[in-house]
Amino acid sequence: MAGVILGIHSNVAGDKESFTAGHAWLSITSSGTTTTYGLWPDSHPSPRVIDNGNKSDIRIGLELNSQAVASRYYKLNGIQASQFNTLISKNVHWQYTHNCSSFATDTVYAILKKDVDADDYFGLETPRELGRNILLLEAKSPTSITNPRILKDNPISSTSIS
Amino acid sequence: MKAIYIYLLLLTLLSCKESDMIYNLDKVTIVNVEQNENIVKVSYRPLMETLFFCPGVLINKTADNIEISFVRCKIKSDCPVTLKSQQGEEGVDFVSIENKGMPVFVLSEGSKKKLFPK
């Protein structure tokens, strides 16, 4: 399918996983090329996560070879794709209360007004809860990278990540 | 007060059982196992985790074989390993273990899988 496809992913799903397990991220596929976007703390010791100081914690491409257990795909129109680029170019910082799952779900909501819920205990967003809800949504209306969800009303929102 | 509550909550949530500190087999993808003379090179891709990482493996040598476990370590922690992971390409890490041709198994909680010979 031509166009820009937004993916939201988690590599864990459900309560069998621990509260702090896993990772969540976004992907953009355009003209057959997929790019991933994930929020990682500077303190992560992986040599693939570079401590870039006060610059944005949104890292590009780290998840390309990662296997998601839950993924959902949305087709973006030109305005939404542009909005995505604006959002991911912001200086976003990782915190326990604004983590990889918060980044993924907030970005999807800001662009599409679709709540792919990640709220776990005490309102903290987690990959396992995001994964669980992605699977629930997929059970109702399956998507794939070649069959993304197309929103009828194509809502346009503000360019802030709450 | 709220900050203290959140801090205590996070401390509780982040404290893991010891069994959580070894990756289950379904969380590590074995990409390749290659024997070259006395060394077996195990290439693997651990689950990507925001709050954990795999610094390497623990090795238990018995009379008959070699057992390895993939260590799951909290970020900002220092976890002991027998062999540190080395970074390969495309998200793949590897360890090179001197096995002198002995069978190599990977262990995790309640399970054991033969890596070499296949």
C-alpha cells in the first residue's frame, strides 16, 4: 500500500510479563522503507544507546531488527505525516513517568486521536499493557503493514505531545 | 509526599526476583552457533528492554558439558558475568566460549536447550 504507514509496537504483552519488562516503539513505513522511533534513557548501558546529554531521547532505528509481539498500523495522510515529523523532532526526554510506552501512545493519540491504551498500575504506562491493548484492538479489527487502519474522519490535532 | 510515594513505588516495582535476572529462553533469539576449533561463537539477540539489558553470560562448566545463561541486568546496575557480550551488527550480540568441542546448553528457569552440537 502506498503512502505513509504509522506502526505502534510492543515486544511484550499481558500480565504474564513483569511491570518493567520490554520496550515499545513506533515505526514509519514510506516507499517500502521502515524507520523506527523509540524513547530510551541516556543511562541505558547498551552501546547502541548513545548518551547525548540534553538532546532528545527519541532514538532512530534501534528497533529495526527487534521482534514485536504486538503491532498495529495506521495509514497517515500528508498532514498527519507532517505532524509526525514535527512531533518526533521535538526535544523529548525519557522519565519513569514518560517512558517508551508513553511516547508511543501519546504520539499516536496526538496525530490520530486514537487511544491505544498503555496505562498500567498507578497510571504508569508500560509495554506489557500497551501490548495487551494492541492485541485486543487487533482481535477486533486486524491490521498489517499492507492493510493499515484508515481512519474515516482523519482527525487533525495539535502538535503537542501531552 | 507524592514524589516519595512514587519513588517507593518504583523501588518496589523495580526490585526483581533473582529468577528475573536471567533471560527466559523465549526472550533471547539465538541467531547463530558456530564452532571453530576450540571456540564456539554464540550469536544472539536479547529482548530489547528500556529498563534492562544483557551484559553477557554466566557459564557453568561441568564434566560433560557447558551451560550458559543470559544475564538480565537493570540499567544503572552492575551485574557479574563470566563473559561480556560483544556487539555485532544489526542488533546481534555474541560471546565466544572455549568449549573444546564439548556440548553447550543454554539454561533459564526450568528449561534447558542444546545449542551445540545441533
